[in-house]
Amino acid sequence: MQDFLPHTMLLDVGLDAQGAHRFKARLVGTHVVEGYGNEFTGKTSDVLDLGDQADKLYAACLYSVNTKLPAYLSGQIYLQATDEYVAYERLGVPLSSDGENVDILLIAAIVRRGPRPFQSQSLYPP
């Protein structure tokens, strides 16, 4: 398990003032932080620079919350400031503290930076 922790994220699932789902990073492993390039523990998904992948990543999280099923997604985030791509593969698994409602997502992720785009894919229904 110790080798797995740097690739782990825990996202708290909540609602914003308008009733839309919001995801807050409770825990972000060191591999993810280094690959992304910034610490984002304690931040919500709406304040992160996720480029054109923001909607896809949000949809993958929402899919797991609504269906109570895992969601796999891979892609790349273009960082204009450094002219780099952050390639990622992530598998999100829904967790529930009450056995009924998904309130935490356990994410396993591989994240790497590079100068070129990578092919993306998703393995869950859109």
C-alpha cells in the first residue's frame, strides 16, 4: 500500500450554493502534486487550472457520484504558461460513509509532464 499512496487522491463530494456538485481535494499524493506542478490539497475543482480537461474531469467525477460506479479517464492538460502538457490517467472509485450516498471519491492517478500531446480516452459511458 505504501507504494500506492503517492498516486492517491481523496475528493470530498459536496454541493455549492446553487446545488451543483463540487469536489474538494482532501488528500493529494506526492506523485500527483509533482506531475501537476502545484499542491492543491484543500482546493476545489472550480479553482484549479485544468484547461480544456475541466469538463471531462468533472463529468467523470459526477458519473461516479450519480451511478456509484468507477470511472476511468485519460487525457492531457495544456499548460500555456510553460508550454507543457500534463498527461494523466485516473481511476475514480466512489465511497460512501452512510452506505447510500457517495460523499468521497478515491482516485488513483498516474500524472506526467511532457512537451507533446498524448492520446486521451475514457472507459465509462458519456
